[in-house]
Amino acid sequence: AKELVRVLVTGAAGQIGYALVPMIARGVMLGSDQPVILHMLDIPPAAEALNGVKMELVDAAFPLLKGVVATTDVVEACTGVNVAVMVGGFPRKEGMERKDVMSKNVSIYKSQASALEQHAAPNCKVLVVANPANTNALILKEFAPSIPAKNITCLTRLDHNRALGQISERLNVQVSDVKNAIIWGNHSSTQYPDVNHASVKTPSGEKPVRELVKDDGWLNGEFITTVQQRGAAIIKARKLSSALSAASAACDHIRDWVLGTPEGTWVSMGVYSDGSYNVPSGLIYSFPVTCHNGDWKIVQGLAIDEFSRKKLDLTGAELSEEKELAYSCLS
Ligand code: NAX
């Protein structure tokens, strides 16, 4: 039998948590043959709701779910976890200054970094979902220096999947036949969804997306803004932010990271920049990556045209500014 894997979900009483924990318990994240123990963390005001989620997990009688820890104690939550999905955070409320929201999240991610560093299993893989996702992940990395930087990532897979979805709708092809879009940079409206290297599987072989769409105006305009603004469009329609798609993307992110990306396919992940593509190092920036044996690698050598260059730089500049703001909250 496979060894048990412990998966932490913070903010588990929230909307994404509610969509995510049953997916994990069904094997969507780690495989249908992988038994799991779920660790769920939330804050005291949500303790009762969290316990309700635990009751439902028991009631669902998931065969792969071998245990549930539901707690408001961060040390108990982090102990022995192999995968940590950080969904809990402080949301921006109306009338709040950016700096105040940043400061709340910096203090949450600073303390959860220490708890993970001290109590998680060695080689724990961390995915930060909570916004500002890239900068929360950076703070986590800075305050958990013994966790290798390669183990700390943030979610841009939802944006990546949104890009694939838009192309599939536009061309009226299966989304599973579209691949190799790229989300560059920040999980914010400055992200750059790039389809210059994306392709579609057709009966006569793989064809570049640009060749099939035949409308550079749309690809360089409306396509980009639709992906960038999709989160806001969901809020407008649902009066709630994306939850099922975010949960599904979190599963995709961890599954591909642990089990590997298919040959010839890359995905987007927010990872610690090594300066590839002249992106400033020392930021958590979304790149195209392939995964193998539990490690990601940035795809190298893709041509970046002038239009793209500007967009890579713009979203990088925003991340540098967020980093500065986060650091100013520390002093
Ligand atoms: P909810 O407000 O429904 O849930 C958040 C949960 O986190 C709440 O239960 C809250 O009590 C808990 N929480 C707050 N502080 C905590 C702490 N210190 N420790 C543990 N738990 C804590 O938000 P939801 O819609 O689930 O979204 C969660 C986060 O994901 C938000 O920050 C949101 O902005 C972010 N998103 C990120 C996305 C991405 O692609 N990276 C997309 C979806 C989503 O918008």
C-alpha cells in the first residue's frame, strides 16, 4: 500500500476550502490510489464552521480519506504535512488601504512560515493561493529559510486554465487539445497571458494557436484582458469569487508538480525567480515550467517579442513594488 500523505489546507472553512477538501479526499490532487489525511486550519471565529466541514467529510465516507485534523492551532495543523495549500488570508475590505491588507497578510504568512518550517515533514511542498499570492509566498519563503526555495510556489494555474478555456471557446475545440499557454508574472490584473507558443492538437497535427485564431488583434487585446479580468467577471456574476475553478486549479498544480507534466507540455506556476527571461531574481513570478520527479524546471529558450517583453517587465515591476510594500510592513 502507498504511504499516507498529509495535506494541509489553511482557510479550510472558506469557499475555496469547501470546494477543495472533497477533491483532495477523492484523489483528484494526488491520484486515485493515494490515501490521504487532511489537515484543516482556520481561525477561531470559523472554528464551528470548520467542524461542520469535518462532519461532512466523515459523512461523505471517502475511501481514500484516512483521517481529518480540524484545528485552529497552527502547530497542530502543520505537524507532519507533506503538502501545504495555503488558502487562508486576510481579504481586502472596502475602504481599506493596500498597505493595511498587506500588513495583515505579511504577519499571517510570517508566522505560518515558521510553523511549517518547524513542524512540516521534510521536503514539504507549499502552494500559496491566498492573495496577494505571489507576495504571500515570498514572505513565506523569507521566513522559512530552511525550506528549499524550490518547494514554495504560488497559484497561477487558474489563470493558465482560463487562458486554455478562452482559446478552446474561441476555436470551438476541446480544452484538452489546447496546451502550452503561459501566464507570466503576478496573479493580478498585470499578469501576461501569452499564447505565442501555445498549440492545438488537430487531425492534421499540432498547430500554433496564432495560426488557427488568425486574429492577432483579438489575441493581443480582448483575449488578454478577458483572462486578466476573469476573476472580477466571476464576482460580478456569482456575487462571490471563483471557488470551484480555484480549487480545481490548486489540484492541477500539485498533481502536476508531484506526478509530473506530460512530455511536450508545460504549465504555469509562480516560482522563485532565478533571473530567467531577465525577470528580476528574488521574486515569486509565474513562469512556464515542466515537472519531473517532484521538481519543477523553468522552460528555457522561448522567444520573447517586444510586445511580450513590455508585459513581462510591467508585471515584474508590480511584483517588485509589492515586495517593497511587504518589507515596509515588517519594520
Ligand atoms: P474565504 O473568505 O471564503 O475563505 C478564507 C478563509 O481563510 C476563511 O475561512 C478565513 O476564516 C480563513 N482565514 C483567515 N485568516 C486565516 C489565518 N490566519 N489562518 C487560517 N485561516 C485563515 O475566501 P476564498 O474565496 O476561499 O478565497 C481564499 C483566498 O484565495 C483569498 O485570499 C482569495 O483572494 C484567493 N484567491 C486566489 C486565487 C488564485 O488564483 N491565486 C483565485 C481565487 C481566490 O480569489
